[in-house]
Amino acid sequence: MEEIRFQQPLPNANLVLTLAVLSLVTCCCFGLTGFVLAAIALVLANKDLRLYTENPGNYFASSYSNLSTGRVLAVISLILNSGVIVMMILKIFFAILFPFGFLNGWFDQIGCW
């Protein structure tokens, strides 16, 4: 007797895609919000990818497509948000290190310009 399998969507495929898109949208806000959303999306995507590789016949192809798209967007968003966070840290570092045009006097002392 032949076993009948019913296909179902991957549990977190739509959530991964939504979180990845939101992380791209919030990328330029502060960096941290988008970074957290992208990290959560990537963890959920890897969990569902493991489920899909164990039994690919149990899940819809469109659900896997959403999962793959969300995973790629999450990786891109992690890279962009990491850059935003690094730029913010550098901006704060230089604002503390060189307040009120500190470099202008330094250039005069060493004879530049």
C-alpha cells in the first residue's frame, strides 16, 4: 500500500522573510534594531533549512523559496547593519577623542599648512 504524504509550508518561512525585510528597512535607523532582526531571521532560517533537508517532500517548494529569499536578505542585512554599527562606533570614538576641532591646533604645532 502506498503512503500518502501531505505537503505543508515550512513553519517559519514567512516569518523569516518578514523579519529579513524589516531588518533591511531599519538598517539606516540605528543599526542595532536591524542587526537583531536579521540575526533572529537567520537563526530561524537555518532551523527550517535543516527541517527541509531532512524531508524535502513534506514541504511546499514555494515555502522553501520564501525561506531562501529571507535567508539571503538576512545575510545582506547583517552585513549592512554591521557596517552601520561600526560607523556609529567610529563616529563616537572620534567625537570623544577629538572634541571642538582639536586637530586644527595639532596641525599648527607640527607645521602642516
